Amino acid sequence: MVSRDAQTEKEILMDLRAFWTQAWALTLANLKSRYRKTWVGFLWVVLNPMIAFTVQAVAFGHFLKIDVHQYLLYLVAGLLPWMFIVQTLEMSATVFVNAGSLIKSILVSPMVFLLAQVIENLVNFIAAFLVLLSIVFAIEGGEVWTLVLLPLPLVSLVLGVFALSWVLATTQIFFRDTRFVVSFGLQICFFLTPIFYSRELIPPQWQWLVIVNPFFHLIAPFQVLIHDFTWSSFGSSLVASYLVSGLLLGCAGWIWQRQKSLVYFYV
């Protein structure tokens, strides 16, 4: 006879398998829907960050002459993860509300819709990041071998962004102005996060703004890995990044547990 614990474990594995199957199927459907009947759709995934990168490289690197060695490498290492954060948070904030009718009518976890949105943006981010990074490495040079470590900060970034998206999507159910506040807040955070300027340029009395900024800790390992790699700096920034993403996941899970009984009523 199969023990109750073994049966429970098997049911959990089956639930997880169904969850990931649903999330992946929805991701593929979203990607096909986005690029259907448009031959420049996926090309724009690369062109959009490339244009933004070029404009900021000229404005900050040549006009304002921000003093950072190999500035193009530094900018691309921070700007592309930031664009992934912004696009994912803005698109995920309304996921539960937009999928409200499906969540109520079929047996599917709301997390499936959220995870599918994050994975969809992740696919676009990786494509744009690798293309633009290859171009910048060809121009600036750099230590290409460090890219083998890229999955380490990428996992932390995805976990942190998923957690923030989870919080925002839950909050949007009860406060429908959340997505507007998010867009405004992210515009402010862009200038408060060392993306186009170095942390060393911030006066000592304002360094605390960097320490409490979760976006900085999620992006910093990319900057160290691509721009100015040392094992000690990369290790410390990576540990801080995972601590922040873990804390964000804990907070998101706590908020969800407190509010999930009301989600199906208000969604």
C-alpha cells in the first residue's frame, strides 16, 4: 500500500507539473499573440532597447561626460536589466484583474498568469541583452568569459521581479490606481538607481538611498560581472541580490496569504 505521505508527495508533484505546463502553454500563446501578423515584432524587441541605449550613451557619455571607465559596458549592464524590471512590473500589475473572468471560471492558479507574463518578458530580455551586449563587447572589449556566470544574477533578478510583480498584481485588485502609481514611481527610481552613473558619484550622506534600494541590489551583480569583474565584488553583490530577492518573495507570499481569500471576490 502507498503511504499517505507518499500519496501527498505524488499529488504535489502532479500539481506542480500541471502548473508549469499551464504557465508554459500560456507563455507560448502570449508570444504568438504578440508577434502574430507583424514581421518587425520580434525585431522591435531588440531595436527598442538599442535605441534607448544609444540615446542615453550619447546624452550621458558624450554630452554630460559621466566619468566611468568603459562607459558603454557599464550602461548596458544596468540599463537592460532595468528595462526588464520596468516592462515586467508595468505589464504584470494588471495581470490578475485582466484574467479575472478566467480565474473565476476555470480551475487554474492566478500564479499561472503572473508567471507566464514574467517568462514572456524574460525571453524578450535575454534576446535583446545578448544581441546588444555582443555589439558593445565588440566596441569596448571586455572579459567575455565572465558571461558563463550570467545565469547566477539572472535567477536572482527574475525571482525579485516576480516577487514585486506578485505584490503589485495583488494590490491592483483592491486599489485600481496601483499601475499608475507604479509607472510614476519607476520614473523616479530610474534616477535614484546607479544605472547611467556610478555609485561613487553619490555624496556620502546620500549613500543610504542606494543601500535601501532593492533595484540597485538586483542590478549590481550584472554591472560587476560585465563592467568591472572581481570575484570578491561579484560574490558580495550576488549574495546581497539573493537576500533582497528572498526578502521580496517572503513579503509577497505573506501579503498573498493574507489577501488570497478576498482575491476571487474582488478580481
